[in-house]
Amino acid sequence: MTYSGEVKVGGVPDVHELTDLIITKVAVGPMSNNAYLLRCRDTDQQLLIDAANDPDTLAEVIGADGLASVVTTHQHGDHWQALRSVVDATGARTYAGRYDAEGIPVPTDVLVDDGDTMRVGRVELTARHLIGHTPGSIALVYDDPHGHPHLFTGDCLFPGGLGNTRGEATAFASLFEGVRAKLFDALPDETWVYPGHGDDTTLGAERPHLDEWRERGW
């Protein structure tokens, strides 16, 4: 079946099958957070992005093959409600942005800085530190050698705009410039965007609206 990225809490996960990587998207919790399970085809090693909620649902998605690591995109509580349960059940190694780790009540094994890489089997992800939604939010880029990049943005970029900066002009300016320079200027239009909530998009679909976002300030 064709991947759409449209999921709902209590519904069926959606699976995006790439040449080297399988991405399973599932919606969990009262805020309809997206969690993404990445599985390396060559090694079957798995990495979870945001153990947001509903540990039983996440356990079902993870399955019997275990979990090597969990990346938390940022410190907001709706993105780590199931983190303790998932780590206790799997022994997974935890990753988070250096400047958000203190706000996550599960110890972070690996503090992540801008440009750091992490692996799931033979697949490599690159972190991009984005300041504004939180001090230490990270986005993850998988530059697929067989196709276009894939970008996991947490709550920093959504269809239609940036993440919430609570009306703070300085925070918005920081997030806007970070997203523009590190994502839009660095990656092509074909880049597939997997946000922390809601439907997917592409950088190409959002790029024409950058000036509009800057003007409105949110």
C-alpha cells in the first residue's frame, strides 16, 4: 500500500518502506503525538523517535526484535510520557538534545549536538539543533542514498508553519532562522517531513510560505 502519513490514535500505523529503512508512523496519546519506529533492513536494528505515550501501543509496534535506541526530539512532556516504560522494557539507549536533557525525567545516555550522527544498523541520521520551540530541540535527517532525504522535525516544523514559540519574538526569530538555514537551505524540495503531530509534508510544499511565516511571526 502507498504510504500517506495519515494516522490517528487507536488506528492502524502507516509504514513507509525505503530501500534501506522501514519507517513506521503511529499516533499516540491525548495530544495525538506521532512516534516513528525506524528499522534497518540489513540488520533489523530499531530506533524509536519520541516515546510519546501509550506504551502498549509502542510495544506492539516495536515487536519482538527489541529496540536499540530512543531519541527524544525535545523536552515537552507530551513527547516522553512512555519513555520510562519503553526503556525499562527494552534496555534501549536514550538520546536527546544537550540543552533539553535536563527537562526529560529519564536519564539521557547520549547528549546530542548539532551535526552529531547516530545509527540504526547501517543507516545514519544527522541531528540539527534548533532553538526556539525549546532550547535543545533536535531534528533528524536521513539522507537516503537511493532517493531524497527524510526529515523528522519534532515540533519545530509542521505543514503550514513552525512550532509554537509562545508569542516570543526572539524565540520565533531564532527558530525561523534555524529552520531556514539548517533545513530549507540545506535540503532539497523533495525532502519528506515527518512532524511531531499531524500529517506529513515536504520542504517543497512549505518553502513558498517562508516569507509569509516570517511576516506573521508565528
